[in-house]
Amino acid sequence: MSVVAGGSAAGCSSGGSSSHYRPESASGHKSDKSDKEKEKKEREREEKDIEAIKVFDGNNSFRRQLYRVITVPRTYTLEQLLTTALRAFHISRDPSAFYLTDLYAPVGMEDSALQDPNPVLSLNHMEGKRPAIFLRFQDKDNGFVRVYPGKLQCSLEEPYVSVPVDTTTTIKDLIRDALDRFGLQDNPIDDYRCSQVLLDSGVTERILSWNERPWNIMKQMGKDSIRQMELMRFYLQHRQDPHGPNIALFVGNLDPGKSQRKYEDFLNKYLTEDSKFTSIGPIYYEYGSVVLTYEDAQKAVRAFYILREVRWDGKDLLVMLLPNIEPSMVPPDINPLLVFVNVKSGGCQGLELISNFRKLLNPFQVFNLENGGPLPGLYVFRHIPHYKILVCGGDGTVGWVLQCLDNVGQDSECSSPPCAILPLGTGNDLARVLCWGSGYTGDQDPLSYLREVIEAEDIRLDRWTVVFHPEEKPEEQILKVPTNTTGAADDECEGTKNEDNTQIFVMNNYFGIGLDADLCLDFHNARMENPFKFNSRLHNKGVYVKMGLRKMMGGRKCTKDLQKELHLEVDGKVVELPPCEGIIILNILSWGSGANPWGPDKDDRFSTPNHYDGLLEIVGVTGVVHLGQIQSGIRYANRIAQGGHIKMHLYSDLPVQVDGEPWVQCSGDIVVLKSALRATMLKKVKNKMKRRNTEPSMALAGQQMSLALPPTTAEGDSESEIASNNTDF
């Protein structure tokens, strides 16, 4: 203002003279008063030159008295006034499609458009009211409408296509023209429909008949409300919902091993006619879980609320409404990722990872294993022919997912999807072998981890069947198997049990007998007693050290002179065991949180081991000190044998462990043989340019696939934004 400018000028010209800085002087008082009067007159003059105008965007807004107020200079041109009115309602269309009328125009002049010059000054005034105007849509015979692809798989530079229409254009004509612009002109027009979606305070949808006129719909919407016309969208979609006609309700925490009739009778006790399911199945008997199928969404929702209040043998039922993902929803260049997170592993890291991955991917791709385990996610992806899995957890979690894949894979389009690992918790020997590291620290950006999953190569992982056939002991418990620590069902940990008490396990990593298994069992029991204490890698290793010291003090009688308690045959040949307190059968070259018991030295008696050669390595441990030296990398275990078929006989009860799950096995026969079940794993590529191809990669060189499914929202803008995101997800 002039006051500020005047003050600045005085300061600059003073030259250090104090005469200009005497606020007590009479001349100073007069000057200040004069400036304030000038400022007041200038402000009054400006206020006289500005007009506040009500703007209604249609007949509906006038009836409801919903308007926006704009403040404009009285000298505004018609173009400036129209642009300001459009901006008030966030209208981005071409201003030439609109015009303005005076709300208080004389009778017979209501629809006359405002004209230059001086449209603001020409507005009529009502006593005690502000001037008001209508924002109107031009009543033309033709124009353009925006059509959004919705869930259709097509590539567009914009989130919509603009289709020219006139008063004779029908919805059928609009669909035909839009399909051509979407690049889907070869598809039958009868397979599609067009819906009108209003996005105001809520979302309402109306399926349009083929003989309706889209341009007339636009013009009528424009008369009622320009803002609602702007928010109204035409969506093209398949007549048949790509999600399928059915809704799946997953029910878990039932007693495992019951018959279908037993499950149906139990559920029907609580489900009335208005919540009755259409069909039941698949049924995962060994996990006590079923999938109920509904054709009526209302019935499915009622059943959801009813069953989540039901208990079976003191346990609340787990009830989940599952999304339905069909192959038609997945573009051909996308290889989606199914993410499983074990929130019990690695402290609070699991919950953080779930949140991050649900932001980066479609939330329906990320499953919390605490809610029903891997089965809900595998069921949702059962129709997808090609996808990848990311398992966030320890080796036990990976084994859990692989075992569920074994059970449901034969009913899925993709029976063996490649699995990557984000290691949480302690151990993580399989993750180390596949170069995913010893444990997630939280420092790595989840987005960069997803990039590494894209670049990872497919490799085979040998899997082995371990058969336990105990000697008959009718008055004793044959197996003392602990509760599974991964959060899976008890039956998963107990393996497959036959009538003759034979039990079958699938081994992915290693199988220990004697000292190693004894320590593992002690650690497991301690963790079961106080699970909250075992939440850090450092604490867990400290517990192992203390237990090892106790064993050194004479607490290992059951594993002393193990060679006398065990008969071993490898590939049909009897193997004489050296003096030892434990043997470890290795499928991977990592054990005990990263140690390599086999060692790197070459030996003419054995071939170089790996996890896809169809061979197992057998090593011996002489005592606790030797075990500690192996874990420290000072020494290696004693190499005993290498082969593809192992048979043992236990002469007494001994501690055993399969992939870290320990128990005491009674005397009897044990057979380890190659499993018919196969697993495809993803190995991280550390240096893609310099890597030597030393493993049987199952992926094409340089192959990159996207990981994220399209978003489930009907918003065209969101889909376009993700589709144009050049990050390969």
C-alpha cells in the first residue's frame, strides 16, 4: 500500500537524519490520518466495483436452494464470468458448451442468455437479495459423451474415450462405437451392456436399455444439475459379471477330519432359509475348513453375520467373504502376485508388511495367514493359470504354504506357482539358500522387494517324503508331536496318519535325529511355555547356547552313542555309522540359521550337492561342542553318505525333527524317499548382468511380468493411473 511505500521512501532519503523519525510531531499525525482516509476511500471504491453473485447449476439445485457464491468485478466480461462460474462447480469441460441466464429476469426472458458487454451490471436485483444466475448446458443436437471401460482389459492413454453422439444415437450405437475405440471391435456387441453411474453423495448405478438415447440423458442431466452431469459416467461392462455369478464364504475352525454330512448338519443348525447356501465345497477335511457357495449376495451376508457368532467345541468359527478373481480380469501381460504374511513371525513386521503390500498391490492379493492360513488365498487364485507367491515368514511358514499347495494344487489351474520368500523371524535357512537373506530388517523398501521378485528366476526344489513306521506299542502313545509353531492346524504338523500308525511327512530342508533334534525339542518346549519372550533373534540364539551348555553337563543320555541305536541303509547299502551323538540329513546347504554342515571342500567320494540334484547328504555330529563349532563356521560335520533313498531303523525312542518341527519318535523304521510333489521356488538374482547360469532356471532370460491385478474399483481414473504406472506391477 501507499503507506508502506511512503515509509520506505522516507527511510531511504533520511541519510541518517533523525528529524524524519519523530512520531510525536503534528505533521506525522496528519500524514498518518490522511493515509488512512485515502485507504478507506479506496477500499469503498473497490467494494462498489465488486459483485457477489449466487450461482445455481440447474433446476434441482434451485429447488433445494443449493448454490455457490462467486465474487467478481462488475467489469467482468461474459467469458470471465462463465469461467468463474464453471470453476466454482469444478467443471472442466469446454466453456462453449455452457451459457448463463439471469434468475430474476422478467417473465418471458428466463431462458435468455447473458450477453456482453457488462453482463454483471445488467443483472436484475431483488430487494434484499443478491443477484443470481443459472449455469446452463447448451441445448445442442449433438456432442460428445465420455465412456469408461470399467473392468474391461484395454490400453488407453486417457481413462475414458469421447464418443460423438446426437439425438438419434442409441445405447446400442454407443456400445458399438466405444468397443471400436477400446480396441475390442472384434468382440460380439451382445456380450456387453452400458450402465449409467452417478457419483454424488453415494454411488448409484442403472443399466441402460439399448434403445435409450445417451445424448438426451446428458441434456436432461444438464438441466437438472451441471455438477451431477459432470459426475455422471457411462460404463461399458460385460453382461456376465467377470467375477462370476457366485459368492464364496470361507468357514474355518471346524473340527478336522469330519465327514461332509457332519459339516452340513452343523451349519444347517444355524442357517435359516434366507441364509442357506447353494452348495458346499471344496472341503479341506484335514484343516477343518469348507467353502460355502451362494448365488444370492443378501443370503451370503446374512450367513456371514450368523456364523461368525457360532462356536465349535469352544472355538469361534472363522468366517470370511472371499473375492472372486477370474482369468478374464487379468490382462495377458500380468503375472499377478499372491502374498501371504505370517504376522506371528518377526514381531510387528508382519502387520507393517500387510499394510505396505496392500497399498502397492490390489488388497485382494494380500492375505493374513492368521485368518484361515493359505487356503483362502489359494482358493481365490484357483482359476488363474499363471501367478507367483510371496511368503512372508520363516521356513515353517514356507512349508505350510507348500503343503497347502500340495492339497489344493490338483484342483487349481496353476498347480505349482513359483514362490519367493521374505524371511521373518529366526532360522530362515531356505531363504538363505535362495538368496533372500537371513531376515527382513525393515530397512528395504517393499517396492524394491517386489522388483526383485519380478527379476527372480524359477528353480526346482527337491522335496522328500519321510515315512515313520513305529513298532507296535499299544499301551503307549506312538508319537509325541508338539503343536505346530507356524500357526497351521495341528494335523498339518502331524503329517498323514494311516491305520497302522504309519505317519508321512514332507521334508523341504533337513531331517535330524539325536542331539540336533533334542536341542530343537527343548527350545520348542521353552517357546511354547513363554511365547512372548521369543521375539528377537539374539534372545533365541542365547537360549540355544544355554541349552547346549546344559547338554554338555550331562543332560543328553538319550543321544549318547547314537551309532548303536540306529541302523542306516543308503540306496540299498548298509552304512557303518562313526561314533556320533546326532545325524542330520540335508536337502539344502543351510542349517541352524545359516551354517553349512557339509562344508565347501571337494571330495571324490561325493558329488557337489545342491537342492535340485535328487540326492540327500548325511552328516554326523559328535557332541555339543562340535555342534557349536559348526554353527560358528569353525568346523564342519562329518560326512557319512549321499544318496536318493534312505532307510533307517531306530532301536530305541529318539528325538527327531523335520524342518524344525521336533518330537520324540519311538523305535521303528524310517524311510526317506524322493517325493512326487514338486515345488518351484524363486531365487533372488543378486547381480543380473554378471550372474553365471549355474542352476536349471525355469524362466526365460529377461522375462518380466507385472505383479498387480487391476484395481477392483469402477473408477476409470484409478485404473488408468495404475495402468500407466511404468513400474512393472
